[in-house]
Amino acid sequence: MTETSVPFRAGREGYASFRIPAAVVTAGGTLLAFCEGRVGSANDAGHIDIVLKRSTDGGRTWGPLTVAADNGRHLAGNPAPVVLDTGRILLVHIRNHADATEAAILRGEVSDADGRRIWVRHSDDDGVTWSSPKEITAQVKRPGWRWYATTPGHAIQLSTGRVVVPANHTIPPTGADVGNEAKYNSGHCLLSDDRGATWRIGYLDENTNGYINVNETTAAELPDGRVYFNTRNDSPSPGNRADAYSADGGTTLVKPFRPQAGLSAPICEGSVLQLRDPDVLLFSGPADPAVRALMTIRASTDDGVTWRSAHTVDGLPAAYSDLVRIDDATVGLLYETGDFGAYETITCRRVPVTDLT
């Protein structure tokens, strides 16, 4: 039987809007729900904090809102949390100036200092307190890249100990283009082999053919050790989802991202989660191909080659989401939804594993 709760509701607790959910379960069993708390409006720019609520009963009830990362009156966003094998929680995220809109960044009108920069901080007490932030931009962003975003959703630690943070960026335009054309969207990932002390860039997927252009990306480690990447594709064809595999822990891709026609979806972020025992790969996202609605969890038993519908939440508006294994019997779905618009709440849904497998 499914259960739902609403940790974040627009217009409450000092924030006009809550967007971009991410969820992890700590080593102590606490469910952490992160998102962007947007102070003045629902816009992607402005004063934005990364906010957090903690649940000690698997998402049934929630503690008070706290700020996990901020940037003064400017923007801190795109939370990419991951729980390490040591119990430490890493929070990789983005900062930029409040007035630096995505459109201006894509056109190259924003300085490097005010543009998208990458930071990380950590918690050693189940997300109650956080370390001072550390900037890692120089390690993971190449000169000339304009837009830059981590995930959204959770990052992962592989069985080897490596941390993988899916990410996307845009490359400089050529000719008469200004840089906001979808064909300049590109993908990469951040890698750390020392539990977040140092970072480097993994695979690069950069092309300007207007066919598959990588945008917001999510990842899972498959049972055989490969890393599965699934991405939003903003190009007009051949579809709005694409995927790729890495056999070397995210350092390179076996092949560039290719269309994934088995996942009907609008242009929107999605999330993947690999279950073990049984081995099932899950994907969450809206299933209406035209609009952000019909939040659905889909399942694959062949490592993402083919997909089937496993759990449809409802037919309401819905947008970004993140999947998390709450306990042996339960998967959590943290997702944007509402009665009349997709951004009214961020809701947590507890789904029995047996419903998905």
C-alpha cells in the first residue's frame, strides 16, 4: 500500500517555491529530502537556497526545514547528495550570481566569477550540520563552458568506492549562433576516487548534430559494475530520453548517448535507481510525451535496454523527481506535483518494492 506526505509546499516557510528534489537515506536510516528553496518567485534565477528536511520514519513525517547550502542573497542550487561508505554525506552543488539568468549565461553575457561555479560540503551527523563549502570549479569545469549543472537528483558511489556525479554543460557556439541552441548542450560527469577530497572530469559527450544533446542526467551502477546514464534530450527528435553505458566507472562511454524510445516522456528531468535483490532498474518521470504530467515509475530487468510501466502515481501535473531505496521493502519517490500545476508541492510517496518488481 502506498503512502504519501508533503515535505515542501509552495508559499510556506519563507519560500515562494520549492523545486529540484533530491533524496538519500543516511547510514543511520534517516531519509533526507533536499530541494531548491526559491525566495522571491518560482524562477530559476534569484535568491535560492538548498533546503533540507529530515525524516526518521521513512518519509511519513518530517522535521523542520533547514538550509543545507546557501550563497547569501544569490543562488545555491542543483543539489547532488550522496551517502558514502564511511557514512559521510557529500553535497555537490552549484552557485551563481542572483542576476545571472540561464539565458544570459548561454549567450556568454555573464562573467566566470558570476556564472556557474561548483562547490561541495559534507555532513557527518546525518545531515544535522554541514561543513564549510569548498569550491571545486577549477577541477571540473573547462574554460569556455557556459551553462553547467549537476544532476539533478542524487549522485552515486560505486562498489569500487568512486563517487560519480552526472552533470551537463554547454560548449561555445560557432558561426552566427548565440549559444542557446539545444545542439550545444553537452554531458559529462564528475569523478572522485578519494571520497570527495579531489575531483576530475570523467566522460565527455559533446556534439552539435542536433540529434542527441545531453542535458540533465541521472546514473545508477548496474549489477555487473557498469554505470548506466539516462538523460533528458532537448533536441526536437528522435525523442526526449537517451541513455549510455560506461564500463570504466564513468571515465568514458562505451558509445555516445543514443535514443531511448522505451521511455515516453516530455522534455523533463528523470531519475534512475538500481534495486538489488531483486535486480531491477527503475526510472521515474512524467509519462505524458507532450506535457509534464502522469508521474510514473518504470522498470527494466535487462539493464535499461527495455522498459515497462510499473507504478503510475496519478494523472496530475508532475515534473522533476528522485528515487531512493528507503528500506528493504520500500522505494521512495520525491517528486514535484500539484492539483493544477506541477510546482505546487514536492511530495514524498512510499511505494512497496513488491509493486515494482
